[in-house]
Amino acid sequence: MKPLSAGKGPPYWYEWTVGLLKVVDMLYPESDITSVSFQEAGIKGWDDVIVRYAADRTDYIQVKHTRDGRNITFGTFVSQEDGDSLLGTLYAAWREMKLSPGQAKCIVFTNREAGERGH
């Protein structure tokens, strides 16, 4: 049996909650949602929650969670950890996926408070 890439427990519960909210949205026909995927296989970066709509468009959601009160700033996106910035990694995934702005929306979803300084 192939192991799934979705994690267990915190902080993944927040990622699951984001996806489950989209699943609940599917109950409303006007949402136009045809499917919701969690940790979809493929290019890493925009794979946490994938929402597909009947109108041939897709939302790719990257979930950033914190339990330790860390904020999110521009520095969070551009600071380099292990040689790559979050923004650079997400951009590279977007390019590799060859997403069309008219058919795809990339969303960073977070529970972090906006901050003035990066941590």
C-alpha cells in the first residue's frame, strides 16, 4: 500500500479544516464545485487543497498554519530557509504546473496574524 502524503495531527488539522469547508461548500449547487482534493500527488507547493469547479477553473490552496503565535509578513515569503524562499518555491511550482490565470487561482491560506516584522 502506497503511503499517503497527507500528514497526521497538528498542524495538518488546520489544512483539513480548510479543505472540509470547501467540501461543505459543495452542498450548495451555486458553488459550482465538482471536487475537493487533499494533498494531491504531483508538484509540491500548491497541493494542500485543490478545488475544481464545473466552469473549468481550479483553486490551488497552500495552507500555512502556526500554533506558536508566529505572524506572517512579506519577510515570511522572501526569507530563505534551506536556500529557497517560500515565494520562490511557490512561483517555481506555479511555472512548472503551467497554470493559466484565467483557469487557475493560487491562494495562500493562513491562520497567522499579519505582522510588521518577519520572524
